[in-house]
Amino acid sequence: MSEPINLESWRRDARDFEQEIAKAVVGQERAIRLLTIAVFARGHVLLEGDVGVGKTTLLRAVARALGGAYERIEGTIDLMPSDMIYHTFLNEEGKPRVDPGPVLRHGSDLSVFFFNEINRARPQVHSLLLRLMAERSITAFNKEHYFPNLLVFADRNRIEREETFELPAAARDRFLMEVGIATPTDNRARRDLLFETKFHDVDALISSLREGVIGYRRLNALSKVIQNSIIVSPALESYVLDLWTAVREPAKAGIDIPNVDITRLVAGGASPRGMSYLIRAARVQAWLSGRDMVVPEDIREIFSECMAHRIFLAPVYELRRDDIIRSLIRGVFARVPAP
């Protein structure tokens, strides 16, 4: 019989988890908190950011502190779905052999699967990844393979547009969050990254971290307890429903964005699944903050990362997407009164 879950004890473990990750990356406190929320909400994450800002280092640190098996695959234009499942080669005797690929190599012990430059892979690969994310299972060798503890992390190349394939809406919606990683602006952090030699050897840096800070096999059960224990009041329920309406119908909410026809702006998105993910993340944010009830600040804290990629704009506005989405979200919070 498993031990009862103590939320206060687990909160201390979560703080240790964040502190361990912070030893490998500097100036990314908000990103670390958001990834911690995703881990305890059992949600997948897509990282956004410039080249060389430490996205891979951050994810490797998360995997190390989380424990369990870690696998990584590089997105390339010639990558096929089968490359995720198995690879074939000739052994020493010249006979063909089939070995498990990165998804199957560790079986149910797989804890973190990192897809680097996901938009370099073809849509067929995205389809397989979509099932892996949605169901935490795949079919291979006439057998169902299950990964109950799996979290998928991915990053996207936003600099080079040649030979890339943007993720379809259904795939992006499977990510609990899209988290932006920016170059640190604090001079102390920038100086450490440039002149502190420990940050120059990433392999040694990751190996120096304590492995398995939290018991990853118990996170599914813990997540259920968090979701069932953190209260959402009727007043906050009404607030979130009003936010949802304002996102989908910004003209009716009285939102105005310069040089935008607000009546034609939102083409779709902000689905029920997306809003439920928002509440899931907000409950974890409240728990990490030491509260047993979600407050409006919890919603605001994670709203952009949970919802921005789920709001689909009319094609004419997509080139200005980032600025328009920021303005839309600011307008939503300005127009919808908090309880």
C-alpha cells in the first residue's frame, strides 16, 4: 500500500526541484517555475526562443532532476515516424537486426522525451508524436506500449524557415504550455554565462546535478490530489468563464486594438480543452504558492503561456501574431473585472 500524499512535503520537494534546475541555468527563474508547473500538472511543453539561449540545457536539467529515462530526437526533413520506434542495421555477422528506437528503448520507464526542432520534421512524424502526447502509448510490433509517466518537451526553430513544417493546430493544442526562453537581461547572469567556466561544459554541468530530486513515478497520483484539493470558488469560476468569452468574442467585450478589425480578429481556438488545461495549471500554481484556493493572480500568471498558442487569428493578422496576441490578452484582463 502506498504512503498517503502529503502536499506540504511535496511542496518542499518542488522547491528543491526548482533550485536544482537553477544550478544549470541562470536568469530563467520564470521559465523554471512554468516548467515546474507543467511537471506537476502532467502537461507537455513547447519551448520557444532564439538559438543558443539554453533551451536544451534547461530541458536536460529538468530531466535530470525529474529522474527516470530520458530520450532525445532531432527533427530533420528526412525523419520518418519509424525512426522514433525502431532502427535497423547490420550486426557484426552481417545479418539484419532491429533494435528499439528512442521511444521504446526504455519501455515504461521513459520519463522525458525531448523533440529538438520539432518543426523540421514532417507532418507524418507530428501525427505519431500527437498520439504519444495524447494517449501516452503507441502501437509497435503488434503490441501496445504504454508510457504512464511520460512528459514530452519540444522546441521549435523560429529563425530558419526553409525545410520546416509548422505544427498543425491539433498538435499545438496538445501542449499544456508554450514557454518563451529569452537571453537573460540581468548583467550578473550574463556575466556568469560568459565567464563562469562551469557553464561552458554542459555535459559536466548536467552530471553535477542531483538525479531524481522528486519521485517521478508518484507524480500522476500527486497531480490528482492537487487537482482535487485546490479549490476554485464560484466567483473565480465566473471570472474564468468571462475571460473565455472575452477571448473568443473580443468585440463584444469592448476590446480595441489599433489597426485591427476586432470583429474579424479571432478565427477560433480557446477550446474547452484549453481552458481546462488553464485551470489545471492554475491549481498547481496556487499549490506551489502555498495556497489551497486559486486566486485571480494565479490565472494571470500562467494565462499567456497556456492560452496564446490556442487562439487562432484570421490569416491577415498572422504575420503580426505575437504583438496582436499580447494586446488581446492585455485587453481581456483590462475589460474583465476580477472578483
